[in-house]
Amino acid sequence: MMDADTASAALGIVPEELGEGRAVCRMTVTPQMVNGHGICHGGYVFLLADTAFACACNSHGPVTVAAGAEITFVSPAHAGDVLIAEAEERTRYGRNGVYDVTVRRPDGQVVAEFRGRSRELK
């Protein structure tokens, strides 16, 4: 899946760890990702979390997509910050799943908490 993900690749998102029901992805905030307040635009933080979520929920084999997701922004990120998104499966039931993703800086400071709901396609 990641080999064909040109959106994530264009932003420099790199999968660092992939396992069953989990994934860790990394991205460096570039100056082009900063909004008018001088902080990383939330859409980029969401995209990083969504990519880790996609890796985790597709780890079981069947093609799986997002059925919905929400994010809570906890602290800002700035140009030059490295962000690490760690996705963990919470539960799978039928063709559905629930995954939590924490986005942090390497010092452990939480930037955002994301929850995604997945759906396997037939």
C-alpha cells in the first residue's frame, strides 16, 4: 500500500515500524507546512496520523479504508520538528476496526491524539 501512496511520499512520511495492527510513521515539518500563525497546519498532522492508521488497519491483508476519524490537537509543531505517529489497533469486529494514533515529537511531547474507524472492502 505505501509503495503506491504518492501523497504520503510527497510529504516525506516514512513508515518506521509496521506490524500486525500497529504502525509507526515519521514526518519532518517543512516551512511549506506552516500556517499563518507560524505553526504546522493541522491538516498535515492529520495526514501523518491518517497514514499511520492506514498502515495499521491494512496490516491484516484485506484492503481497508477509513470509515471516519477525528483528531484532538494538543500542542503545536513548528518547522523543523520531527513528528512520530504511533498507531495501535484497539478492536476489530466483523469488517470494522477502531485505531488510536498518538502524534509526538521525539522528546515525547504529544502533539495530537487521533481515533480512526476502519472498514474492510469486499
